Amino acid sequence: RARAEWVLGQLPSAAGRPDAHVVELRSPVGGGSLPGQTLPSFGVAVPVRSATRAAAALRKGEPRILARVEGGALTFDLRTVARFDDGDLVRAIGGLIAADR
């Protein structure tokens, strides 16, 4: 949770998105090795106009960022992001929000 709050706090004024927030998540384990098994996690959810289009743009960017599309928001699961990549994630989310205005 603390890490997700840090990421959210690095976005200037939540990058103008007061609706961006920390979320509790359940992350699937492995690539099919444990079907149905999940681990608790935290992340950041950022509502955008077209979550599908924004997720595709992040997948094609450099570095590539994967996000879940849930309820019209992009959700970034921090269990799947190495701590040393948090800065890249913050920059990608900030750029995404700036482009979404």
C-alpha cells in the first residue's frame, strides 16, 4: 500500500486527476501454473477516456508498461513492477494523463 501511495503521490496533484486512487488487488500467480490462485497486491487506478486505447499505447511505449483495464480505468499492479522501475511507471502514467486531457 505504501508503495502505491508513493506512486500516486509522485503524480503532480494526481496529475490533475483527483479520481486516480490506490486500489487493493488480487494478482494471478504464474503463467497458468496455478490456475485460479491469486496473491494480494496494491496498485494505482487511473480513469481515462479510453482505457483500451491507453493500455495499447502503454504496451507499445518505451519502456513497455502493462496495465489492467477495469471499470474504465487503467490499473497498475505494483506486484508486477520492480521497485527500481517505479520512476518509469510514474513518468508513463503522467504522460498518459497529459495526453488524455
